[in-house]
Amino acid sequence: MTLSNNTIYVLTNIGLTAGYWEDGTLTLINDVASYQTEADAFAVQGTDVYIAGIVTAINNQRNPVYWKNGNIVRLPTAKTSVGGGQNVISGIKVVVYPAN
């Protein structure tokens, strides 16, 4: 949960879809090319909402992404899929740590 400009934001994962609550209003974020979206971290800067997470394709390929105001940005991956990695947002920088 975070507070920005008197607005409360809460990160959530509902079923197979990531999302966030903004002052009691739910916004779901998804990727039509993926089977599942997972939100792991978020930050708010001004009116911009950044969410770091993982998308999982039908073939179980997991890839790191972030969303800025609901628009997905795919991050580069190694030859192997990301499995259980941790995403951390600091301000507007997105840092992806691979799983150990």
C-alpha cells in the first residue's frame, strides 16, 4: 500500500490477473497475449502508476514486465524464463532480479 497526493493505492492479484486499488476503485491490468499476469511491486510518481510483474504465456514461459498507467512494457530476458524472480520499483526505475 502506498499514499500519493492523498490517494491510497493497494496492489492486488485476483485469480490470474494483476491489478491495483486506487481509493476503492479496482483497476485490472492484463496482457491479451498472456495467460496470467502477476503484480509484484508498484510505485506512484505524480499521476503515473508503475507496476512491476511477470506475465506467463500459455506455454508457461514467464517474462518480466512493467506497466505504466496500464500500458505494458516487456523487459529483455535471458535464454531461460524468469521463474520466481523479484521485481523492485524505485521511483521510476525498474530493476529485475533473477531468481536464485
